[in-house]
Amino acid sequence: MGERLIELKEVKKSYGSVFAVGGVNMHVDRGEVVGLIGDNGAGKSTLIKILSGVVRPTTGEILVRGAVAQGWSAGKSRAAGIETVFQDRALAVQQTIVRNIFMGREITTVFGMLDVEKQRSEAERLMREIGFTSKVFSPDSIVGQLSGGERQGVAIARAIYNKADLIILDEPTTALSLTETEKVFRFVRNVRESGRSILFIGHNIHHVFDIAERFIVLDRGRVALEITKDAVKSADRLIAFMEHVAHPNGPNPLADVLAQNGAA
Ligand SMILES: Nc1ncnc2c1ncn2[C@@H]1O[C@H](COP(=O)(O)OP(=O)(O)OP(=O)(O)O)[C@@H](O)[C@H]1O
Ligand SMILES: [Mg+2]
């Protein structure tokens, strides 16, 4: 596996007496797609806000490429190559694809003017790179006219332009049809092919199972399971495990795997 991009050690976040995240150890390596799953309120959003520097952990360490990060912030997270596509707030839908990709980081000429042509060709290159195949749309298309999956693609293209090594996608397929979900999966696979990493948050275990190679299951702020796709073998087994965590009655459906791995 590739370089350890980011690692959390015993990270906790409390709001008053409530622990949204209660002592999490996790990591993402270069070039892997990790699925982050868990029921409502499990702490998924809080965890990605910590990774993206929007929320400061109450205690715990954040390591970036093996080194402990000091004064972790949104700026430091971006500088470290972490880009988060937050649900809903991702794009300016009245604007063009180009405007959305370069917003706040426009390409300018040596005279400080907006380099419209350069931005357009760069947008085209990025869209091709992530796997945009629609011939109907150009970089000048209005984002509001794109389908849901394609909008995720624009947000991903922007993250790549911002030199992301890790792209965090918060529920990117939740509101999407099967066809649109497939588009997002194609973008994710292309991003992975280019050596970048993806942290994919989702409710639909079948979706997450399809796209990720490793899974982290959160339960009430803690990591209930960390397992590879090879080990868990099927989405149904992962779902059975999650049911077991929520309503622990009877044997753990993954007891065989966990015994082999010596982990809980
Ligand atoms: N700003 C906050 N103030 C107080 N409590 C919070 C805050 N943010 C999150 N929490 C609490 O922390 C817990 C974890 O919330 P979080 O949003 O991280 O869960 P989630 O896994 O993203 O859930 P969902 O699937 O519903 O999006 C919840 O009990 C939530 O109410
Ligand atoms: Mg959430």
C-alpha cells in the first residue's frame, strides 16, 4: 500500500457532555478508496469535519504523512492536500463549470487578467481526466443544468485542480439514481487510478461496498469495525455486522473474520 496520507490517533470531539467522536484511530493511505459508514449520529460528519480542519478535536493527534500536525485548521488541511466535497454546499449552481472549478483560485495571465482560454482548456482536461463523457456539456455549461452525478464530478474536478491527494465525499450518491451513481463511481475510479485517495461516506452499504476497498464502521463515535473488502467478502455480511452492532443479539456475524485478524 502507498504512503500513509493521514492518520488519527485517539481523536475525540465532545459537544458539552456528548461525545460525537469518542476516541477514533483511523488512517487513509495513498491510492485507496475507504468507505466510512455508520448509522445516523454515528459521528461520520464530525469525523470528516475534523479531517478537513473545520472542527478541532477536543483531544487526540492528527498525523499528516507521518508527522504530527500542529494547530490543525481548514487551511492546513487544504495545504496538506485534503479536499472535502460537502453535501449540498458543494457548488454554485447558477455558475458555469469553469467558474465552479476555479472559484477563488482563478488562472491569470502575466498581466493579472483572468486567463479565460487557459481555464477553459484546463477545465476540459480535468473533466476528461475524471471521466466526463457527456458531449452535450462544455466547460461553459451552467452547473444547474447538469445531472446530480455530473455535479459531483465538477466538485471532484475542482478538488483535483486544488491538488488534492485525498478527496472526501460526504454521501455523494445518496440522492442519485442508479445511472447517476454509476457516473460518480466512474469518477471515483479514475481519481484512484491517478494515485489519489478517496474517503467515501455513505448510508447505502451496497453503494459503499461497490466502490471502496476498505471499510470503517462507526458506531456512536467509535470505530466498531475496520476491515478490507477481501475479508468481509459481501455487502450482506457488512450489513449483518451493522445490524448486530445496533442490536447485539446472537453471535457476531463476522466472528470468523475477526478471529483470523485478531481484531475486534
Ligand atoms: N455542533 C454540534 N453540537 C452538538 N452536538 C453535535 C454537533 N454536531 C454533531 N453533534 C452530535 O454528535 C453526534 C454525531 O453527529 P454526526 O453529525 O457526526 O453524525 P453522522 O454520522 O454524520 O450522522 P448522519 O448520518 O445523520 O449524518 C450526534 O449525536 C450529533 O447530534
Ligand atoms: Mg452526517
